[in-house]
Amino acid sequence: MSPALHQLNADLHAHSSVSDGALAPRALVARARERRVELFALTDHDTVDGVAEAQAAALEFGLRFVAGVEISVTWAGETVHVVGLGIDPAHAALRAGLEGVRAGRLQRGREMGEQLARAGIDGAFDGALALAGNPDLLSRTHFARWLVHTGHCGDTREVFRRYLVAGRPGYVPHRWAALADAVHWIGDAGGVAVLAHPGRYRLDETRLDALLSEFRALGGAAIEVATSNHGRHEAKRFANHAKWFGLEASRGSDFHSPDDGDVELGRVDHLPSALVPVWHRFA
Ligand code: AMP
Ligand code: MN
Ligand code: MN
Ligand code: MN
């Protein structure tokens, strides 16, 4: 691999207002260009509906673009995210699969609102829904923004400590896609499957190894190593996992909003030179 490939400012994980991001696809791409991103992927949760607008904007602004998606998966009772890069957004099986994953978000949101009401917080469902561009992509992020806007919490970090997580008010367990289905939808649509932010999962080393083995056996090709979700220690840890499991590595900010001060498009560490950047396939 040429050193230039490692140094490329690739940001292969970001969200628009089509899912739980704050910026419309076009504005997101404009910001990526301003922040000197050189290769950019839109990876909205469980939808490809923003890809056409982002792709057109990238063409207009002269930014190299990769069509992407971030699929919500339930694996061994834990929620994990699988990013698909280089997918055909028109692929019928992928679209049908994503539609199935989206179903149920609205009902889950209603139950989250009821739980929060029992904890003394009224109006969360309507408030979160008003912040969501698409009702079928109603996300915990929209609840978090509403809880901050209404002064119930100081910031989203506090929200996810006090609410919306297992054992706290507003947490409603949900069954997402099967890992095999997500990886196959991505592969069938011509894309490459990347396990997102492995450092975020509450899995011990044994279960993490099982996840990585299964992911690779299903056709998964890469894991995120450089992401705003990882500290230095985790980046190093997952660089070692990538090498050990023969997986390529990805880099992405997981940007959602200009209001999340510590996360910015294109602002992530570069990959260690010993890893194979997954974007050798696109760059
Ligand atoms: P959902 O898919 O509706 O369960 O929402 C998951 C989203 O919530 C993620 O994509 C993040 O945007 C956000 N999220 C989850 N955990 C946290 C956290 N600890 N801090 C900030 N945002 C989080
Ligand atoms: Mn999100
Ligand atoms: Mn994620
Ligand atoms: Mn994400």
C-alpha cells in the first residue's frame, strides 16, 4: 500500500438528516469539502434515501463519494452496527431488507415516550418525532436532542448516561437485522461490509472474537479502527484485531451534528501503516 493511501483524508462514516444527523445530505457534503475530506461516504442508519442527493452534491463540489449505509443488527442479544460501502442504492434486496429493519422504530419510540412519562418526563415522543425528518427513522438520537433542548439534560452524553440505555428510563430493547442478513444485503448490492465502532459494544474478549470470526466467515471484509468512538487505546486494540483476523481497516468520524463539538468531519487519526485501508477499493 502506498503511504499516500494511508494519508488520504477518507471519512467513510457520517449521518445526514435523512436518519439522525442534523444536516441535509447536500449541506453535509459541503461541510465535508470545507473540512478537506478527500473521499466521503454517507452512511445513514437503515436507509439509502439520502445517497442520491449526496452523490449529486459531491459531483458538484468535486468530492470523491462512496454510497453507504449503516445497518442496525442484533447479534447475541447485543446491538451492533454494520456499515456497507460502495453499495448500489437501487438494489432491490438491500432496499427491502432496510425497509424491514426500519419497521418498528415508531412503535419503539412510542414505548420509549411512555417510559419517560412514567419517569416524570412528558411529551418526549411528540418532541422527538418533531425533530426526526422521517418517522420511520425515529432514533434515540432524536430523543436525546429533545431532552437536551428542553433542559432535562445538559448534553447528549448525559442523556445516554441517565436515559435511553439498558437499565435506565426510556430504554426499549429492540430486535434489529440478523448479522448474516445485513452482510449479505450489502454484498448482494455490490458493497463491502465493515463492522462499525467495535469499541462501543459491551462484549468481552471471547464474545468479540466470536463476533469477528462470524462476521469474517459471512463475508465481512473490514472493521473500523479510526473512529471518534474509539480512544487511542481502542484504536490500537482494534488495529491488532484487524491484523489478527485478516480484516481491512476503515476510518470515519461518525459525524452527526455541528453541535457535537468534539466530533468533526475528516477529523480522525490516520490508520497505522501496517493495516490495509478498506478504501483501496474506491480510491
Ligand atoms: P437507535 O438506532 O435509535 O437505537 O439510536 C442509536 C444512535 O444513538 C446512535 O447511532 C448514536 O447516534 C446515538 N448514540 C447511542 N449511544 C450514544 C452515546 N453513548 N452517546 C451519544 N450518542 C449515542
Ligand atoms: Mn446515529
Ligand atoms: Mn453506529
Ligand atoms: Mn453511525
